[in-house]
Amino acid sequence: MADKKRVLTTSWGHPVDDNQNSVTAGPRGPTLLSDSHLIDKLASFDRERIPERVVHAKGAGAHGYFEVTHDVTKYCKAKFLNKIGKRTPVFARFSTVGGEKGSADTERDPRGFALKFYTEEGNWDMTGNNTPIFFIRDAIKFADFIHTQKRDPQTNLKCANMFWDFLGNVPESCHQVTYLFGPRGVPDGYRHMNGYGSHTFKWVNAKGEDFFVKFHFKIEGGCKNLKADVATRLAGEDPDYATRDLFNHIASGKEVVWNFQVQVMPAEVGEKYKWDIYDVTKVWPHSDWPLIPVGRLVLNRNPTNYFAEVEQSAFSPAHLVPGIEASNDKMLQGRLFSYNDTHRHRVGANFMQIPINCPYMARVANYQRDGPASVGGNFGSEPNYEPNTVEGTPKQDPETRKKPYEVKGTAARHPYTHPNSDFEQPGALFRRVFSDEDKKDTLSNLAGHMKKITRKEIAERQCGNFYKCDPEYGAKLAQALGVAVHGAKL
């Protein structure tokens, strides 16, 4: 029998006071590197699989370009956006998230939507998903969340109890769960889905003015999705359905096109806006912040070698260019560390020298040397230290510095205190956006998965969360599962 008095600890045995909130500079400030518990969790999590990616293990990729179609220089000084008609080479990788490398492309799972822009100022990686939101808002919860999508440590089987036990105790997940089990939960391949940056980023213009932004990539022709029964059938008949569809489409000489659009919010408005702009479980209503067109993303060339170009590709939200900066979004702050850390573990210390990752449109010049698989000449006879007085060696460029911003507050594990409701937006999605058929399918999809739960209290807790989103939502699901929900009329 488990000891109910056991205390959660770090990997070196130190008791953990709070496992739900990262250490930040004040409730709204950035995450601090001094949060050794957060770093311990992320660094350990990044090394759990060899050599398969811990998340986004199975994917497909393609080459193409991005072309600017509208002038957005009043918002952003990034050089690849500075002229209408300008083209930038791009590599894209799409993926499922929770499944292993041999899993089916049509499983109900978010889809990774990662883009590498090879700009003259270095690579910009847009590491998003096909959903505008995510399950959690703090990176300290990420490893635990992904564990619930993997296999039970005793049985090595997928476990509905694990999945729903976690989600039921993290009600901020209701929005993403509703989206995932709704009509867009299983895209009809990678070329029929939208892509989103999901997080809030900052754009800075040449005058030093900054704006909060959300990135949207809208597929031309609109999204197409699979019904649950079709997705299940394809999982057995053709588990590589999405990979095959993308490759064959491009191999036939056709293109896949997305329109890149952004929502832009003046920085001075951000802290006062009714929704928490740093909370990745929330969207910005388009009625308040309409989409602004930027350009076209076109994929038109398949990889020559899957391993070299797709498997070895490594994306990171920390790979930004002047004019694009991170916000204080807690999930984003954790990803800034975690992605490059896991790449160094999975691909190697010099993963950026691999051709698919190399920022070949810019010239890399630094004092980082050696390590396994250093194949770029290791900078020859140039010095490996700075500052130095050697003529012709790289020097810092103050003009490219990020815009300073004020940080203040008590360094602590601040619980989430924003007055936003975690239930309002998913309730509106179910009630106002979903058609009657969408609602029926969503409830059927949820009931089909949740019937695998063997602990009744887990199902009741989750139905209770959905009831808070919308009474019809929670009550009908509880009825389908044969469980009671406090306050619901069954």
C-alpha cells in the first residue's frame, strides 16, 4: 500500500513546495533560470528517449518558400518581412504529438506544425501546432502531461485512467480537450490543416515600438477533417496515411499553400486586456483582434533523404531573429530552454551544423568550438575566446539587441491568479461554434475514449469540468458514461 505521507522531491531529494507553478518575477513576469526544480524536470524529461523524439516522434516534411504579400514593416523590423514579393527558403515538419514513431497518422492527437525560415539574419523557427491553444499554461506541468499520453509504467499499455486523471485535475485543459475531441480533432492529412504559433510573441519595429502577436497559417481551400470511424479504419489500413498523402501530392508536381496572418495587439493594451495574453490555453477573439495578412507559405519539394532532412531536423522557439521576440508566456519560457536541450541530447552538441538545420542564408560566426561531430571546419585557426584583439574576428552588434523591458516582483512559485475563467472559452466553443452535428460527434468521441476509464471518480470529475463549461456539455457526457455530476440534471 502506498505511503500517503510521501513528499514529492527533486531528483536530488529536496522536498518540492509547489509542483504547479514555475518561479517567476512577480505573477506576470518571466520564468527565472534559478528555478532548479523546473530545470530538473525539463532536463530529465528531454532525455527520456533514445534516439526517438520524446514528443512529435512521427512526422513528415517538405521544402518550400515564404513570400511576403503585404507590408507589415510598421509592426516588425525582421528583414525577411521588409519587402513585398521577397522570398525566404523554408523547411516544414508536420507530426503527431504523443504517439511513438510507429503510431498511426490518424490518431486523435494534436499535430505539430514546425517551420524553419532560412533568413539572412539567421533561422527563425515557428514551432506550433494545428490548434491555437494548448492543454496547460506552465511548462512545469509538461513532462507530467506527456507521461499520461505514453504507457503505464507497470503494464506498458496506454491508460485512460492516467490521461483523464491528469486532465480532470488541470481544468485549464478543457479548451484544448474540447478542440481535440471536436470536429477538427483528426485532420485529413497534413495538407488540410491550419497551423498556429499558439503562444503570444512580440514583434518590434524599426522605431523600437513593440506589439504582441499571434501567428496563424490558414490552409488554402479550408480545413478538412476525418470522422472518428474513418480515422480508425485508416489507422489499420494505412497508418502512414498523412505522410503518404503529403509526399505523393508534392511528387505529382502540386503545391501546398498556407496564408500567413497575424493578430496584432499594441503592447500597452496587453496587460489590460480581458483575457490573459500569456495564457496559451486561451485565444484572442477575432472580433477584437482581426487577422492581418502577411504572406504565403508554399511547399513544393520533397526531401531527398528522410533521415537526413526530416528525422535530423531540429526546431526551437528560441531560434528568433531581430524583430521577433518571446513573451512572458510560461509555456513558451520553458520551451525556450527545453527544445535546444533535447536536440543536443538527441542529435548531438553540434546539431546546428547538420545541413537541414544550418542557417545557410546567414554566416555563423562565434567562439563555440569542438564537441562530437563538429564537421564545419571548427572555424580553423581563429581564436576561441572573446574579447580579443585579432583583426577580422566577429564582434558584437549592439543594433540587434532585444528591446529592454521592465522586470519586477517577488521571485516565488506564484499560483495562477488572473480572473479569467478556464471554462468560458471552451463553453463558447461547444455552444456557439459547434453545430448540432459537431456537438453530437464531440460527445461521441469523448464517451468512446472515457469509457475506458476504470475509476468512476475520474470520469465524474472530468464531466464536472465540462459541466462548468456548458451544462448541456457535461450533463450529456455524464449520461453517456452512466456517471453522476454534481449540479447536473440527468
